[in-house]
Amino acid sequence: MKFKLRHMEVFRAVMLTGSTSGAAQLLFVSQPAVSRLLAYTEQSLGLKLFEREKGKLIPTAEARLLFLEVDALYERAVQVDDFARHLTTQPQGVLSLCTSPSLALNFIPPVVAQWRKAWPQVRLKYRTTLIADMPNELLGRKAEVAISVLPLEHPNLVIEPFVAGRMVCIVPDGHALAHNNSVGLAQIAAHPLILYSRHIPFGQLVEGAFQRAGVEWESAVDIERAENACALVRAGVGVAIVDEFSVGGAGWPGLRVLRIQEDIPLTLSIVRSRFEQSSRLTLEFIRLLKAHALDMDRG
């Protein structure tokens, strides 16, 4: 390109001020530098842009036509610059997020509320997904960040554990176990059980805990999502074992959450693609997420 952006800037400044000294002041550069660039511009374009008369620069007809194009381009450049500065203080765009289904019930919503308050002009695309599908979501660029409630391993993902939790027992208000702060697996197994199916990770986690405790159990209802367990328990169908994040906060009135004496630990992780650089919006969401987790732990 013969007519470079810097040359256009100098040419425009000379057109506006009528002199190389005025252009130099406008651009905060030296007058010789403006003169050199202007001479080089005329030479590279093969156009005489100014007539020199008594120390003044008089635009040629070609220069006046060229200025109309350059000035329009400059105005557009100013708009782009304003847009870029606006993004610095008020980013726009879309953040794509996916999480384990149980986190959508009580844990993630307060974080989304804080994030939306900070970035109201940014659209959030949020969906829940199974842990097995998270690699496809991230590596297929359907999501920028995922929050997993159980361990996830993949060579092309960066996994960052950020908060520890545990499985808990939920019972309806007025239940025989409701007066306890904690219960053992043997006590839980004495009641109709609403448990995760054994073919999904949560179910395998609970199954392992019963086996290690040497407690025999039989589920009355197999479920795959925490909200199903909560609804059934509240209706009096039985008791359930779910992750503590699905029933934390002020969600699910009518239920009592009991600590299980045989600890069944789990760890929440932030998951991202190894091949993608996290955006400012993603990093801000993660910051709020960690702060929320810390507040819950303190509470």
C-alpha cells in the first residue's frame, strides 16, 4: 500500500492547519518530520498535493479530492478508537458457560446475578451439561468455561479445582431423621432411598461409599438430576443423597439438609480449553465464582 495510514494522518493534518508547523503541533511531532513524510507521500503517490507559495501550502485539486476520502476514513477510525476505549470500560459480546446440572439450582445463579450487574450489556449463553460432554463443549468452542462438580481428566483441558464439598442427605421437614444434624449411612439406608442411577458418576460415588461402610442398601427410586431428588423428597417419597451445592443457599424450602457421618467428598473444578486464551469476561466470571465459593465456605 503506497498511501499508508501514517501518511494519511500527516496529509490530513496539513490540510486542516495549512502548514507543516501547524500539522506538527497537531500531531505532537517535529516540523522536519512532517515535511519529510509529506514529501515522501507525494513521491510515492506520484501526485503533487500542495503548491508552495510564500511559505504557505496551497492544496491542489487532487489534494482536495483526496482529502474528502481521507477525512471520511479518519472519522471512521475515530469511531473505531472510541469503540475500542468503550470496550475497555464496558466490554460487549457473549460469554458461553456450561456447568454440571446440580450447580444450576443454587450455586451458580448468585454468581450470574453479580456478573450481569457488572456487565449488563454482555449476553450470557448458559446451559447445563453432563461431565462426559464437557470436553466436546469446550474443545468445540461451544463454551468458553465449564464448572464441573466431579473430577474430570482430559489432556487438552486445563482443570483448576477451586472448592471442596461433600454429599449430603436430604429429608422432608418432620421426617424421623430431621431432628439430627448428621446421620450415618446405616440410618439413611433404613428409609426408602432416592438415589442417583449407578451408571452415572454421582451414583458410582454413592455406591462406593455404601460399600466402604459395609452398609447394604436398595434404592426405591433411581434419578439422574438433583432437582428430581429434591422434589421427590419434599413430596414424602423418601430420603436422598445429593451434592451439597444443589441444596445450598435458600433453595428448596421444606427440606432438611443433614451431614453424612461417612464423608463422601467432591471437588468443584473450573475447566477450560488448553488451546484458547480466556477473555476478560471469562476471567471476571471466574473471579466472582471463586469469591462466591469463599463466602459460602466462610458461612
